[in-house]
Amino acid sequence: MKVLCITDCADRAETELFIRLAQRVEHLSVISNPEGRHHGLLLEAGLAVVPLRIRSRFDRHATDLIRETVYSGDYDIVHAFNSRAVTCMLRAARRHRARLLAYRGVTTGVSYGKPEAWMTFLNPRLDGIMCVAEAIREALLSVRLLWWHLPPEKVKTIHKGHELAWYEVEPAALGEFGVPEGATTLCCISRNSAKKGSVTLLDAFDALPTELNCHLLMIGSVDRNEAVRARSARCRHPERVHFTGYRNDVTNILRASDLLISPSESGEGLPRVVIEAMCVNTPVVATDTGGTRELVLDGETGLLVEPRNAQALAAAVTTALLDRDSTLRRVAAAREHIARDFNAEQTATNTLAWYQERLASAP
């Protein structure tokens, strides 16, 4: 079997998937953005790597390079790992014999009313979609218009695999962000998006007992959200809310924090930050959106609450901080959950089996 994977700035889990697949197939090549943080790992592993940054869905240079690579290599499987790559792949290889596959990491954004969906995940030339969570698979299968819908056999759930050893890092020094020594640190990683529930989180933060001495770290581009900034200024203790902006040491910050809060309101696939928190023994309180429930088993590996409910979120945070024995049991169970059910070897094995299944279904 000859496989070509097309990615951008792949994360560690995706990079390791390529490396492990290369050990299982006759030949595997990767088209990868050389600016990616883990691009060097592909080179160190000896994979055949074609450097490319795909700038848009209509990137002519990328399309031409993908076409040249597919036809010269005569691949059996071509697997694109982001929407820009999917569009370019479909244009470049639509007449090639290869099975053309995609990757989907969020539950929202696909409908028959969106022209871009016809160029990507609803394109009839696409032979399969790898969903990082069962919630994503269910969301795709629910997309319908009259008689149009995705055939169930084309949509497959394969959880992205991780290894605990990747996250053995030193805790960050939180004083850098203004968190005083001895404070209880709550951590949230969020983009500048209304869907991430940051305002609800601040409402919940205001409802926490003052004596818990909680400080809240807001990590990511959420610091550019004017509504979130305005709400934080109205908190009972605005001096306890700290915006860090983008950070490349999130895992270190998670290890140093007392609790991760994931207050997302929609669109979640399999939130990587939750996985990272579980790997570094940080307790998790999260909202029940998308594939989060596949990681956070309520009362077993974390606490799960309904989205947009500040009081429920505050109650869960308080419980996690005060009932330390139960929290520690959930932390241990969460770490085992990742090691057992979300490991990198299992992902590689399942992905290869899916490739074989897709090839067997070729007309």
C-alpha cells in the first residue's frame, strides 16, 4: 500500500500517526508545512517529506504540487488533514485511481447550503472521512437535504492517539502572569470565539466563594475579545483574572494549574487541551459539547455540566476544589483513560484498517 498524507502544521499526535503508519505500509509520504513545530520529527524519522504550505482552498501552486506528487507516486490512498488540503486534493487527484480521504475535527460547519462543503466534505468524489470523535461522525450523518446525505460507510470514527510520555514537562512559574504564590489557579485555553463560552466562564468565576482564593488564567487569542475583556473588568475580583495571549508552553501551564475549565458552547471535536490536562494530572471540569463527553466521563474522569449554565459550572468547580479525594480519583482514572483508549498505537492500527477497508470498497 502506498499512502500520501497532506497536512499543514501538524500537532504531535498527527505527526506520530504518520511516523507509525510509515512503519506499517509499503511506502508513506507526507506533504507538510516546513514551518510546523513538529515538521522536524518527520525528517528525523526518515519519512519522505514534501515541503508545502497550503495558503488557501484555491492555492494553484499547492494543487499543482499535489497533482504532480499523486501521479508520479501513483498512490493508493491520499489523505488530507485539513479543509484547505481537502479542496486542493480533490481538484488535483479527482481523476486518479487513489482513494481520496479527509479528516474532520469539529462538529459544526458542514451543510448542503454552504458552497464550500460541496468542495470538501460533501464532495461525491471523496471516498471517506476520518472523524476524530463519534460526535463528529453523528453530526456529519445528520446533515441532510431532501435525498442527499453522506453514506454511513464513508464516515469513520478514529480517535486521535496520544502518549503520556509526550507530556512529561516541568510546571510553569505562574507568577509570570500575576498569580500570587499559594493561590488556586484555574486555567482556560480559548480562541477569540463566542462559541468558547468565555463570558459564561467569567459569570461562573464570579459565583465562586471568595475564600477559595481562585485566580483565572485566560490563555490564547481570547485576550482580543472585547466582550470578554469588558466582562472581566466587571468581575468582583478583576485583579484575579489574567490574560496571557498565545502561549507555546500550554502543557507546562496546565501542569502548574489546579484545574482546567473547558466552557465551550458548541463545535468541539476531541479537545486536545482536555487530553493534555488529563496527561499531566490536572483535574477537568468541562461542558457537554461535541466529543468532550468521550473524554470526560462525568464523575469518573472529570466533571461534565451543560453548556451556558454559569451556576452549574461554578458548582462543579467548587466541588472539584473542595472534594480533593474524589478529584484525585478522577485524575487517576482520566490518565488511565487516555493510556488505554486514546493511545497512538491504537490510532495507527485503526487508521491502517480503515485504509484497507476503503481500498476493498473500491469499484
